Amino acid sequence: MKTLTIRENELYGCEANWRVMRDLDSFSLNFSFSFVAPQRVDSQSYQNDIRQHLQECVREPYLMDDGFDGTLFERDRANYLAYLHQLETQPISRATLQALRKVMGDEPFARPLTGTPSEVEAATLEELKRTYLRLTDFAPLVVSACGPVGEDEIASWVERIAGDSPRRGMPTTRPYTPHKDALHPRETAEGSSDQFVAFITAAGCQRISRAEFATICALFSTGSRSRLYTRLRETDGISYGHQDVASFEKKLLFVMGSVLPGRGEDAVKALREELDAMGGKDDEPALEGWKREFINGFLKSLDMPGQIAATLNARLAMKRDFDPASTIRRVCRISAPRIAALTSDMRVFADYVASPSESSASESSSSSSASADSASDA
């Protein structure tokens, strides 16, 4: 992608960013561009410069130039490979990738967002150019804008970005169908702690809304209001924290974390028990607190043009209207009994635990003892 220098951004008074995001079974390139409204600047040259700069950012990045220096590509690839190899040294990252492979196999959603070292090593500059041209010329394109910009002006800018090539339609959602029989893969791995990954499906929930799914994720799997966080960290004292990945379209929730050695099975058991207990009276204060927190953050986002544009883009991609008042009403209607009814239809269809080998555990114990002795001597 084009590397936008600080000088260019300051020159045009704008901010431009690229991001790669997972979009159901595929991936998308998200480009955001914020700038001073042209009518605020009494200069025709500024308007022309902004249009040209936008077009270059999307349609003509440095990567596409015939004179692109191949050594830059090799350097960036080497840097990215180092990052991927670093991820492989982290026990939780390694365990998550292993769990996805063993439980979901070739399911597209199980592919790592970062890619794999072998894929990066096999990539060539020519292949990257062809892929980028294919995306910018033929891939589905969704454009949204927020601010004092007229429709005609936006249309002219979109034409500059999109060109006149016919575009493919938006990808369709392919819901994930979990295994009928629960899977419980177990492995021995390097490290000094147990790693666990649990796979939860909400495919059995009838008429679950996006807001309800987000509420369940918040109250069950993430943050200090989470039942699981409280159980693992404060009640059982076996984990500092955990992570999650969720997809409403796939009706999937993955929860993963590191726990004390030998306590991986306890973490999986606690997760199942807390899921079964969701929606009771104990959850009502946390539910009300989360709703206030969500609504406050949502209202603040409506004062941010960039955030509004991002939300509009997501709604357009889903072919849904953007109605802030309706969003707030839906969140306010969510109740603890409703959460209990939904989570009763959710199930853990797989859990994975990786435990340290005896040699890894003993090495870690020896290292910890040596560190304690050194500190004591000091």
C-alpha cells in the first residue's frame, strides 16, 4: 500500500489509513480518509489536490508504479515474517491456531487474519500487484461519507476511485454448522502454563439480535463485568485474564486464555458452568451497567464523523438502514430473563487444552527459583 508520509498529510490537511479486516469468510481492505471540507477552504487548487490525493491513495499507490523498488518489498516481507514468527512463540497464539485447525479444519473463518509464514514466504511482488489490481478494479465496493459534502461531489469522487469496471456482488454469509458430537482435543506444548480455547455456538438461538449477541459476549466473555473474568480471576484465582473472538453472522464465540499449570480443565469446566448460569438475578446490575456504558459510547460516536462513516459503511455492507434511535431502543429492551433464555440454547461444541510438558514445567520452576534466589541475594 502507499506509505503516506507525515509531510503529505500535513500538506493536504488530511488523514488516510488502510486496514485489512475479516469479512465473514473473506477479507476486506478498509480505507478511511478524513479532510477539511472543501467549502471551508476558499481555494480551487485545494479541492483539486484533495481529489488527486484521494485517487492516488486508492488507485495508484506506490506499489503499482513500474519503478517500485523490489528491495522494499523484500524488507517489508522480512519484517512481517519476523512478526509472524514472534506470534508463534506466544503460547496463547500457538494454542489458538492449533485449536482452530483441530476443531474447524478448512472452515474459511478459521484462517488466521495475519496469514501464515509459509504464505508470506511464497508471496511475490508480481502476485501482490495482480491481487491488488483485482481488488481495486472488480471487488465489491462500499462507500460512505459523513460531513458537509454534497451527493454530486461524492459521486464524482467515487467514480475516480472505482473506475468503470463491473464489480462482483457482496459475498454471502455461510453459517457455520458445528459438529454434532463435542470435540475435546488435548495436547502437550511448550510453556509454563495451560492454554484453553472454548468454541461456543449460538446457532440454536431463536431470533437472536445483534444487540443481544453483543450483550452476551460482554457479560459472559469480556471485561471486568464478565462472569467468566470474575470466576477465573477473582473466585478461582487461576488466570489474569482471557480473550475472545466473536461473529454474529457465524453465531460463533471463541474464548481463549492462559491459566495456571494443570488448571486448563478447571477453566473449561468453569466456562461451561458460567454459561449455564447466565441471565440470573446476579447479572442484572452488570447488565444495566453495560447498557449505560454502551449507550454512552454510542452517543459519543455520533459526534465523530469518521466513526459515523465507518458505521454507515458496515450497515451498507449488511444492506441495513442506520437508525441510531432504534439501536438504543433495542439495547434498552434487553433483559436478564431474555439473556437466560438465549444462553440456554447456546452450547460449547468443542474445547481444547494444551498443557506444558513435565520438562517445560520443571525448567520454568527452576528458572523461577533461580530468579527468586537472585532477588534474595540482591
